[in-house]
Amino acid sequence: MGQLLLFIVVALVVAAIVFGVTVMVGGGDSGLTPVEPDGKAVPLPGDRPLAEDDILATKFDTALRGYRMSQVDQALQRAAYDIGYKGELIGVLEAEVTALREGRIEDADTLRRAREAAIAPPPAEEPAADTPAIELPTDKPDAPVDGEKAERR
């Protein structure tokens, strides 16, 4: 029994020495990659259509049990919207090509105008020229209004 115990101890010592030498020669254990702190989330862009790189670059903050659910839900909703929009656009383009192949030029032009109108940003609304501007009251009751300044001079 004593010889068996001695053999196990010697085997463990030899294994520890081999492991130590291997770690020293191999450059050590790189360990786990450092964890990025919260607040480093990279959301999906909201001002343009998504690209493959946008999905790959998306990062989420971590919580106690995984990623922050609100950030993941928002990213999934944005990706689903963009995929649906692109699917509808493909359908319109296919209908336009079909109309052109069948010689229905008017239908193709209607589809093209609708597609271009959907892609173009909405025009900025400007107030009508005959609509008076709203004047804000000033703190001083006797402060002249722009028109009164010209009359007093």
C-alpha cells in the first residue's frame, strides 16, 4: 500500500513539473479575453438601410444573466423592419420589370414613381407666406417690437 501511495505522489509531482515547463515554454496562459465595460454598446444605425457590416458591428451591454434585453429587442425590431422594407422593394421592382416586359409602360411608370416617392425624403414644410409669425412676449412691458423700433428711430 505504501508503494502505491508513493507512486501516485511521484506521478503527480512529475505531472506538475511537466505542466510548469509547458506553460513556461508556451508563453503562459492567455486566459479569458477582457470583458468590455457596460456602456460600450454599438446600436444599429437608424438613418440609412442596414448593411451586413452593421449587423456584424452591433454590440450589446451585458447584464447579470446575458445581454440587455431592451437593446437586443430594439436591434431585432430594426433588422426585421429593414428586411421587410427590402422585401417590399424587391416585390415592387419585380412588378415593374414584369410590366416593362409585358409592354405596359404606363403601369411601369406608375410603379417607378411610387418607388421613387417612397425612397425620397419628405420635403421640409415651410410656413406659408401669408401666415403671420408668432411673436413671443418679452419680459419688459415697454420693450419695442421690431416694427416699433423702426418708427422710433
